[in-house]
Amino acid sequence: MSDQKKPTGAGPNEGEGSRTAAREYNKDTRAFVDSGKVDEKAKEAAKALDGSEAKELKQAEADGKSHRKQ
């Protein structure tokens, strides 16, 4: 039994809960936060919700909510 190797998660398919993807997401998120652009992007998003994109964004939100688990 000790001769068997445990999967390291470094294979091409890590399945649900991919540690590689989680590390990459966390690294990129931290880089974005550290860039100092969070407030700028938040203001852009708020402006989009009040502007010409509002209808399309609301529809996208409704579409996303319609697929969620209850």
C-alpha cells in the first residue's frame, strides 16, 4: 500500500475544487487589489448600472439568478 502514490493535484484534470485554479485566482485577485484600481472599477460599475448598460446588466443578473440552486 505504501508503494502507491497519492495524486498531487498537478495533473491535467484536478476536478472540482482545483487547487491550481484557486491559487491562480487568489494571486490575480491580490494583484488587482494591490494595483489600487478597486475604487476606480467600482465607480465604473456603478456608472454602468445607472447608464445605457443598465437594462442589459439587469437582464444578465436575472439570467444568472435563474440558474442558481435554491
